Amino acid sequence: QLAEIARNEQCAILAGSVPMRHADGKIYNTSAAINKNGEIVNLYDKVHLFGLFHEEDFFAPGNNFQAFTLDGLCCGSTICYDLRFPELFRHLALQGAQLIFCPAEWPEARGDIWRLLAQARAAENHIFVVAVNCAGSFKGAPFYGHSMVVAPSGRILAEAGMQEEVVSCEIDLADVAKVRSRLNALADVRKELIQ
């Protein structure tokens, strides 16, 4: 259905996260990237499982953390708790990702960390971060909402509140090169430290 929507509306869709059983029989927390032709161009399985909620009892950890092309743009995918792991974002940025998606179920109780980490991941890698968070609540615990688009400088370009809403903004991919022309930390990364 989502592929059909993408095709009919000529828009890319990042769907997830969704529990998916793979050919190995294991269940993964998966995010699907669908291009404007309705083709699934990437399936990302959440790499870092949330020990506090014992996600390892339900999901297998993913190992397919590669950058991918979505309608001509080099992108990366992460899911929720992955936001706390800078090495995953760095790995994707070094592969050429200019935009990294992060759908999440981040609680209000740790909302300040949501914003801080989304801005940090964008700024330290000179990339756009699209962080999409749940609104509403689960078992009485409210989600933080505050879905946002963060520029390579770390500046928030668009941000929702705690309620469900649609957020949009235009981005200029030239901003990636502009930020890197002033200070390109990626060029100074000692890759042996992150392998």
C-alpha cells in the first residue's frame, strides 16, 4: 500500500519501524525506504537493541547498516535508540550519506536528549538529520514528539510540537558542502578508530 502511495503521489516514503520476519526466520525492527516509483530501495534493521526494554527478547540485531540512494540522494537509516550511537551515523556519513533518517518512539521524560542528540549527529557529521518521533502516549507514558529536520550546522530547520502534526521544510543539499568547506571534521577522522 505504501509503495502504491509513493508511486501515485511521486514521493519517497520512509516507513518504519515495522517488525519483519526475514528469510533467516528471525524478527527484526525494520525501516523501509521506498522511492517515488514505489520501489523498496533499502531495508534497514535496527542495529542497537534497547536493553532497558529487553528488545533482544523480541528482535534480532541488524547488520545491514549501509548508505543507500533514494531518488538520487545518498541517505542512511537508523531507528530510535540508534541515535545514542555516534559511530553508526559517522559510518553512514563516511559512506557518503548526506541525509540520515531516524524514526523513533522517544519518551517525553528524555526529550531534552532527543533534541541534543539529533543536533549533535547532524553537526558532527555535516549532514541533514530527519528525526521523526511519535506523538501521544503508550501505557500512560507520553512520547516527546518534536519531530525535526536538522541542518548540517546543527540548526533545527523545522520542528513539531508534542502533538501529531505534519512538518515540512525545504533543504538545500549545497549546505553540506558549505559546512564542510569551513570545517570538515570527516576529512580528519582516523578511520582505524571506528572499524
